[in-house]
Amino acid sequence: MKLSQFKFKLPEDRIAKYPTQHRDESRLMVVHRKTGQIEHVIFKDILQYFDENDVFVFNDTRVFPARLYGNKEKTGAEIEVFLLRELREENLLWDVQVDPARKIRIGNKLYFGEEGSMVAEVIDNTTSRGRVLRFLYDGPHDEFKKALYALGEAPIPTYLKRKSEEDDFERFQTIFATNEGAVTAPTAGLHFSRELMKRMEIKGIESAYLTMHCGLGNFREIDVEDLTKHKMESEEMYVTEKCTEIVNKAKLSGHKICAVGNTVNRALETVVGTDHLIKAFEGWTNKFIFPPYTFNVADSMISNFQLPESIQLMLTCAYGGYDLVMDAYNTAVKEGYRFGCYGDAMLILD
């Protein structure tokens, strides 16, 4: 398929700049693959479509405050620094993206915080994703991380066209976030409240957790028309033995497995074997899913309403069927659904 096939007209006011007051009170469109039927409910009504011993698979990655603003030495020019990942703990090396990139050279120093309380030096500008910074800090590593994160903001997407606010630290994070390492939230999981999770438990619906540290590759524009030529950036992921036991037991006993989000579906498809069962895994994946694709694990999935030409929309179309999902998206626009990370959700069922 081609990139242009995933264009659709999305009015600016359909992009949700802020989350709903309560996590589980976003709207939910339920799409039935076999019949094409579409239902409109509230997210907290989702449990009516699942039974005891069905399994929801969640991504428990934790977002860290990855966006910082600093000043370049001598000129004082403001530079936005987006922390991507820590490279070497002992040397305080970080892989980062800087904006504007053209102003940054090897050897430049950047100052962060009041009176330049944190200093970093650019030591490499040849990486595919940006720059490597060495932070200059005299003290234990845990104190450094605490000081660094105190300077950062919640890394909400730039398409929201606003600065991060205090509430974003909580709301751009799932309630089950555990393993730190993501620079963007697994957004389908943002709709789950503690009350909803408790109701799941009471109903006997099981939860399984894997970790995929969501990277900026989820939001980068695709610059090739032929999707087979697009290369996803690798993301670190972990699937534990406990997760495999819960998922495989449900698979073998004929219960539903619901992938909560695109990252979960990508992770499951990374570790599935020819027997349609998943295996424990620690490593990296750059799996890019677009139509046509046959999924082997999940028989239902939840996804937020995604932006045009996004990799998340492509995976959703691969899962639900291109024509059905694009028709559902057109309906969502007409019906006033909210799009993006803080928007409404879609549940795709067989």
C-alpha cells in the first residue's frame, strides 16, 4: 500500500489538546470486523464485550520527562533538547534530539536550569537521530537523574501545539506505568482508570503486561510513498514468562486476547511463533505493520483515533481491514470524535 492511501481530512478542532476529566469517560467506537457494525458507547462500557478469563494485554512502559529547554553557550540561544535514551550511565551519555539542530556543533556547551545549574557538552552529531550529549555532573548517578528529570517536561506530542502543563505529568502516563524508558505514552492505555481495572478484576478478566519503550519513531513523518521502503526506529521491549503464560493459556483455551494499543500488537507479533503462541523476549524490535498483514495473537484491539498518514493508523487498518477502518474514521470525523493521544478510542472486535 501507499502512504497517500492513509490521508483523510481531519479538522484541526478534532485533535484533542487536553484529556477528558476522567480517564474512562472518553467516547468509544466499537467496530465489528465480521459484520461491519459500528456502535457508539463510553469507554467505561468496554467490559460488556468481554467475559471471565479473557485477557487484556497492556504496555507498562513509563514515560520520563524527556523535553528540556536549555541555552547555548556564548549566544544564549534557546535550544530544545529531547532526551531519547541513556547510552552509558557511568559517563552520563545521552542520545538526544535537538532543535534547531543547525545551531549545534560538536564541542558546544548547553546550560539548563536556573543559572545553568546543569551543563552538557555535545560530543557527537553524526547519529541518525540527532546528537550525543555528555552531562557534566559531579555526584551519584541517582542524584544526577533526579536533577535532570526535575528540569524536564512531559513529552506531549508537538501536534498538540501547546506547552506541557503540570497536569500532563500525570495524564500522559498510564496508571499501571512501571518500567521507565518511554518518550511517549502508549495512548490506548490512558483510558483505563483504577475503577475500571477493579471492575475488570471483579468480572474475572485477566491482565497481562509487557514492556515496549515507545520512541519518537511513532510520530516521525513517513517520507516515502512506498511503505515497504520505510524503516521503523528500533524500540526496546521485554516480554516476561508470566506474560507468556497468561496469554498462551487464554489462546489455548479459546478466550479473547485484547491488545491494548498498537505497541502491544507490534510486540505480540514480534514474539509469536509458528504455533501462534508467544515466547519470552528481551531485546529490540523495528517491526512495521501495514496492510495487508495477518495477525497471529490478538483477536481484538483498542486504539486511539490516530492522525492521517501515521504508522498507528496503518497498523489499525491492517488489523481491522483498510476499507472498514477508513470508513469508521470518516464516521468518527462526522460524529465529532476526538483524535490524537488525548482523544477517543476505537475497539475492534471479530
